[in-house]
Amino acid sequence: MLKISQLVKRYGNGAPVLKGLDLEVPGDSVVAIIGASGAGKSTLLRCINRLVEPSSGTIELNGLMLTDLKGAGLRAARRRIGMIFQGFNLVDRLTVMENVQSGRLGYLPTWRAVMRRYPKEDIRRAYELMERVGIAHYANKRADELSGGERQRVGVVRALMQEPEILLADEPTASLDPKTSEQIMELLRALSREFSLPVLINIHNVAEAKLYTDRIVGMRYGRIIFDAAPAALDQAAMDEIYAGVPAEERGEMGNVTPLRAKNA
Amino acid sequence: MSTTPAHTAKGLPDTWRRPPMIANPLLRYGLLLAVAVYIGWALWILPIDWARVSQGFARAARIFSGAFPPSFERSGLLISGFLESLKIAILATVGGVLLSIPIAFMAAKNLAPRPVYLVGRALIIIARSFHPVIVAIIFVKAVGFGPFAGVLTLIVYSIGFVAKMLAERIEEIDWGQVEAMRSVGAGYFPTLVYAVFPQIMPRQIGLSIYQLDSNLRASAVVGIVGAGGIGSTLANAFGRYDYDFALAITIVIVAVILLSEAVSGQIRKRIW
């Protein structure tokens, strides 16, 4: 259970990016966060694992107050939070196996990490997970030799290696082609069920959000203005969330109408 | 409107000129004129003793006639001088690069806290601000004539270049990889090893090879002020008016530098 209350983030002296935000994510639900660029989606995710320091408010994960932590305590807490990035953020020049094992860096003694002396159970777990997402045969390849979809799978496995209690995905499909993008969303949903993991996904593609998630949170200018099941996201709600943004920038518009026709 | 561009039928201009770098024409031409005047004046007051110059031609002719044909008679001295230069260059490169890595990390704005950054930058600026010949003179005074002074000099010289270039590379790294390591809860040192080293490694290797090449060249120069190696052999040959031996040394220096340039160029091309 992730519990965020009265979260405020401001950079410097400017207007706050997050304006007293409350959000609860129970159990293993897959939650999409949508909103125009600059609405604060990315900042929200990065406040949860403290890559961005919240200005005020509290964030609690399964009883642990994340906002109180610092130093070693914070690093230990970060092991429990997996993150998947838009640009994958793999270490290009390292092998797939090293990238996957880097998910264990929070647990490993430094010498083991530096010498690449990974424990047996970690290696077994890595092969299992890579097998699960279909990249086991790439273990010895350099990460930059893989295609976009394959690289994001490495990113997903790296996060799962942490044995996380929650997954944060920041635009995980924005750099992928439509087909691969759907495969990754499908994978995230399946993994959420398999590992009973709550997954929080920032996403621009509203059609995919509706298809693959259990709940949609709409953000606008640092506030949550919509929070309901995907079916409840109608045109009026969309207009509200994306108000002030020219319609043509909202590439998803074209997809939404036929999708609703399919559901009907 | 000072200039009216020629207009086409639709009323749009059909001439275009790149906006000048200095918009104010007075400042633009004023600066040009000032530079020209300064150069003219500097040349005018430069003391040139034409009688001395004409004597110089004769002396140069004497040196060159004395230098031909180059003499490889004392090739033993030549070879031992070169081996010493090579030794100086290799030791200085290893020492300089090993010291450059931590200094580069200190001097990288994105990784180091502000006070550490300032110390790192200061170290680099100090190492860069003196020409190796001046550093060599200081070290020769401090530790005496010979190759040790040369090694110390070139270590300082290597830090000035390698640490600066490496720090700039570190500042250009893809920060996403660092963010990913922080997000899994990795500590400071594992983050460096996993997210930073792999990104700077090719540059690091290329810089080290370049520096070895550069140190070999510089070792010939600092030898002239007494810091050992082939430069000392060359300075001695000049001092004893052995111009034919001096020419032989010069030819070998040029050949070795061309060779090392070619080899290091090939290696760097394969890494990048």
C-alpha cells in the first residue's frame, strides 16, 4: 500500500509543481497517471523514491515513512521500489547480465559489485526473470546491441531483481513503436498479477492507459483532478485534464473514439 | 529603416545576409582598426638588430655545414638517451593518469560537491598554468638533474591535460544511468563503477595513449633544461659543438615521434 498525503514540491522559489497531492495505491493494482507535459507526473514518481526531494507532505510505503529517511536508510528503502524509465537508462557498455545484476547493487557488498562476483541465487533469479520476458539468450550481449523493446525488457528485469514492493514506470513506452509499446504494457500488467505488485505508470498514450490499467489518475498543474476506473474517463474528463493544450498535441484523440466503439 | 531589401513580386525580400557577430558597426570596425594599429605599433618598436641578424645567417650556415653529414658514431649514447626518455614518458604517463582520475572526479561539476569541485579545478588550473619547461626548471632545482625531475615534471603536465579532458567527459555523461543506479539503492562507489566508469572508459584509454605520445615528445624538451632523457643528450651535443651528432639526435627524435604518432593514432581509432 502506497499512501501519499499533502505532497508539495516546488523547485527554487517558483510556483509549486505538486500542490498538496493525495493518492493511495492499494494491493496489486495497475494505475495510470495521465496529464499534459508539465503537469507534474514525472516529479510525482521521482518524489516517491526520492530522486526528487519533496518540499513537504508524506509518502508511506507498506508502513515505512519514506519521507523521513536519509543516507543508508534511504538507500535501503529504494531497494524496495523498482523504477522503469522512458529512455531505459541501461548502462550501454555493460552486458545485459551486468545491467540486470545492477538491480541488486543495493544489496551487494561493494567488492562483489566491482568484481562482478554475483551470488548464485542472484544469477539464477536473473536467468529466470530474463527467461520470463524472453531475453535470456542476450545475457552476454552489450546492452546497446539490443532493440528498444528488448532494452526496456532489460529495464523491467533490472527493476524486478530488486524484489520490489512497488514498480514505478515513467513513460515506459514513449520511446517504443506502437506494437512493442503494447507488448511492454501487457508485460507490466502480467507481472503486476504474478508478483502481486502495485504498478504506477506515467503515460501519454491514453488509449493504452485505458486498455492495460485498472485505474486512471488524471493530473493537471500539480493536482489530481480525475481518479476513477478507465471506463469513467470520458471526453469531458479528457478535456478537463488536457485543457489548455492544443488538441493536435493530444495525439491519442484519434485512438480514443474507435476504442470506445470497440468496447460498446 | 536604414536598409530596404529589394522586394519580389509578392513583397517578400529576396536578399539575405547573415547578421554580423558584432551588431554595432562602430564597435565592429573600431575593433578591427585597433587590432591593426596595435600590430603595426608592436612591430615598429620591436628591437631588431639587422647587423646581428646578418651575422646570424653566417653562423647558422656554419652550424648546418658542421652538422652534415649527421654522425651516428656515438649511437650507444643516442640509444641510452632514448631509452631514458621512454622510461620517463611511461612512468610519467602511468603516474599522471592514476592521479588524474581522482582529480577529474573532484573537478566534475555534476558529481562533486561545490567545495571539492573548486579544489579539483584549482589543482587542474595550477597544473596547466606553467609550461613543462618552467616546471622542469623548478623540479631540477628541487630534486637535482636527471630523469626523476623529468618524471615529476611530466606527471604535472599529464594531470593538466588528462584530468581536464576527463572531467569534461564526466560532465557530459548520460545522467539517466546514474539516476537508474540511485533508484535501485546503490551506494556512491558502486554507482561510479556501474554508471560512470563504463561511459568514460573509451575516452580514458584514448587520453592515456595520447598522453604517452605527448609525454615522449615533451620529454625531449624538458631534457634540455636538465631533466634527463634524450633532451639532455641533445643539449650536451650542442654545448660541445657536436653539430653532426645533434643532427643525428634530431633526426631520430622526429622519426620516433612520427612512429609513436602513427601507432597511437591507430590504437585510438580502434577504440572509438
